[in-house]
Amino acid sequence: MNDWPQGRSDDNRGPRYGRGSAGAQPEGARVMRQVRRGGQAVPPASGPGAPPHGVPRQPSYVDGGEGDFGGYDSGYNTGQVYGTPGGRGPAGPGGSGPRGPRPAPNWRRRIKVTAITLAAVMVVTTVGTYFWADSKLNRDVDLSTVIDRPEKGEGTNYLIVGSDSREGMTSEQKKRLHTGSSEGKRTDSMMILHTGDNGPTLISLPRDSNVTIPEFQGSESGKRRAAMGANKLNAAYAIDGPTLLVRTVEYNTGLHIDHYVEIGFAGFANIVDAVGGVEMDIPQDIKDTKSGANFEKGRQTLNGEEALAFVRTRYALAGSDLDRTKNQQKFLNALASQVATPGTVLDPFKLYPTMGAGLDSLIVDKDMGLWDLASMFWAMKGVSGGDGKSLNMPIAGNAGNGNLQWDMTKVKTLVDQLKADEKVTVSGN
């Protein structure tokens, strides 16, 4: 059955196209009742050659030919599909017209959104870091139990203690760090760091200093204990721990201690390793089998094990404990300077391990905050940077029992200057 209108057979359809045909033209509309030109309807063609039933003659698409629509161009020969320039979309009656240029990006808005996002991330990170670090502080020392305390002066005084605590160390660590296996804790180093408006002052208290251990209140029993007369300073810590040490320092100096900070052997070594070692200029060859020190003169970077050996060495030094305290000051200043550098503070892969190692191993008083701790490290950096001063407690000589006797005239002048937060003029040994 032939579906084409009468009088229009397959033989007179013109060049073929489509599947299997020789023509390559696209297929036109089979039925087009009318075409509008300029808004006017075009009537169907009439005459002998017109197809019946009002079907208009189809236009020729070859070379843009006009066919019966005179001048119509489908756009297939020029690439302008559907009559739009460049084929960018529908146009003409019923179309939306060619698209305009894309609007320029709003860089001001993008920058604002990026800045707000970064600020929010920094705030969240900072707050999270603060609470994480604050939770790691071991606030185990209650200075409120210390009796008969001197009045507080200007500025802030920290008592910094390095103990020989071996708590948590394995046998291998004790052997590697040359710490021995003695029970209990003693103090290998004690320093007072004063901070104020006239620069920081770091004062070492030799462990063999001859002092009076005064009447005190037991840290565990809460009972008053009688004074013990003249002893070495480090005996106070061995007898009743941090609170008696604070009580003894305050009694013998008249200086109020605001904060207490203690670190053990393992913690000290871990901090040094966390920052990647500390560079030191060692003034002489040092070899000490007791501490494990074995250094040649010159500038070098010490790891945790070597650093611990360096600050503990005294038998290989001419001035014994006095020379050791000087080396301890130099090393702590160098450590503080390295921790407070942009290379550590701005590098999370160094900052967080360093903070973790330090905070895990520090024992502080109950009123110590992170801001106080940061101020302490910053002040120690200031000592090494030339903004402050470091010295040993002035020594007059040896007491009758062989301990180091303080020069009390100089000590009084030093304490008065610290209490008034004045520039320190006293020199130590």
C-alpha cells in the first residue's frame, strides 16, 4: 500500500536520502501545511505540479537552494543550525535568541568567602589545640599548702626543676640514657626564672647549696614537721617533694615563688628529639662515664640522649656543680630559642610532637595555665637573645660541712631587685 498522496510515487520524489540511498541531504518535513514569512502565512502552492491535499512542495537543501521558499537557507551549509549565528542555540520566533557573554566572576565575593572559611578553620584549630594541650598538663603541685610564704613582689617567679625521675622508663632506656636505677626522685638542677618589665633573669641554684630546711607541713600527712637545720638544697625535694622545695627556697631567699615546673630525664630527652636536636657550641672536650657524655670541642647538634648527658655532667668539669649549672642554662636557652622559632611553631609536624612530648612530661602547679607556660619559654628565649641576664646564685665559699655557702649580702641585693622588678646588677659565680 502506498502511503504517499495520490499522484506522488516513489519514482518522482527526487534524489533519495537516508539509509541505503545515494543522496546525502537531510530529510525535510513531510507535511507542512503552511509556512510563515515575516509573520504572513504562505498559502499552499497550486497548479498542475502541486501535490494534492494541500501538501506544499518541499524546498531543496542542495547548495542552499531556494526551492519554493525563495531565499530560505536551512543553515546546514554554513554551520548555523536552526538559524542562529555559530549554531549557539534557538533563535527567531519562539526561540530565546543568542546567549550573551558569561558574566565575569565576582572575585571580591570569592576572596571574602575564602577568607571567612580560613578564619573559621584557624579558630577551630586554635581552640581545639588549646583544649588538647591544656588537658595534657600534669597539675600535681598544690602551692597553697606551702606555709609561711613571703609577700608577692612585682613580676613573676618560676621555680624550674630538673629531676632524676626514672618513672615510666624501661631498663633499656635507663641503660641508654645512663640514668641508673635509683629509687625515688632527686633534683639534678634548680633555677629561678624571673619575668617582668626589665627583662628576664635566670638564676641557677646549685644542688649542693647549704640551706636551712625550715618547719613545714607534710604534703601527704598535712602535719607540721620540725625544721631540719643545714642541709643541701636538693635534700628538701628528696624529703617531701616539690612543696618542701618551694618552702625551702622561699625561706632561704625571701622570694615568693609563683609557679612550679618540673621535668624528668625521659621527658627532657623526648623534647629534644621532638624538635630535631639542639645545636650547641661546646667549649671543651668532655668525657664523663657517669653521665655518658663524650663530646669534642666545637659546634654540634645534640640529640635527646646526648643533651641529657651534657646537662648532667659535673665530674668532668673543673667547677663541678657550678660549671654544670652554667651548661644547663646555656642548653635550656638554646632549647627555648629553637622551640620558639617559626620553623617549629608553624610546622605542625614539629609543633604537635614537641608539645606532646613536653606537656606529657611536665609537672606543674595547679594554677599554671598554658599562657603562663608559654610566657616562661618566651622569657627563656629572651635570656639567650640578650634581653635578659643569667647567673648562678652568688657563692661566698664552702660551709663547714662542705656545702656551697651563699653570699647572703649579694643574695639580699639580688632578691630586693627581683621583688621590685628592677634591673639586676648583681653578678654570680
